[in-house]
Amino acid sequence: MLDHVFLSVSDLDRSIDFYAAALTPLGITQRVDYDGKDGPPGHPDLKGFGKNNRIFFWLRPGTVEGRAAQVGFIADSQAAVDAAFAAAIAAGATDNGAPGVRLHYDPRYYAANVLDPDGYSLEFTYKSWQH
């Protein structure tokens, strides 16, 4: 199980706006700003996102490697997958796989895929057997 993920982004403000819009339909609405000077020397400033008092997704300014990472976000329903996909597209994402069943994985695997403004691959997923 993962505790957190950091993504380096080219435009921090743009990415904060994008992720705030795209993650809200998934209930990921809590935010934390971490001042890097509070950490060890050279620690970056971080912008965190989470839910249920757990911050697990962090943005930091830095070099972008685009498709070097894919991040999958859990949705509570197929409707939440659809809403996150629509919100991400409205916020500037590129369609990388419309919402639907991913039969190549499992007939109960429902997901949508987008590329964020830096080209990172995001998946919003609902797996009924995990709920």
C-alpha cells in the first residue's frame, strides 16, 4: 500500500487549479501547503491533496517527465469516475480513454483516463469488488 506520491509539475498554480477541479468529484478536497524551509536543506515546497484526514497526493515544482508516471485515483462509483473525467477535461486535461468498462482487466473494472497539463497519465477507477 502506498502512503504518498509526489509529482513534479512545470506550473504549480496551474496544476493546483487542475487537480482541485479534477479530484473534487472523488471527494479529494482536503489541501495542505508544506513550506520546504520547514524540512531538511533543499526540501521543496509541496502542495498536498487528500481526504479523510490523509494527505497522499503531492505536487512540487520541478522537471516534468510527462508520461513517466501514471496515477490511479479510486472513485466510489461509476458516476464519480464520469464526474472526475468531465471535471478534468473541463480543467484542461486531454482525453486518454473515455469512461467505460476495461474488459481487458475485468468486466467489473470501470475507469476513465486523461493526461494532465504536464502529460502525466491519470486514471479514475471504480472496481466494484473493492468496495
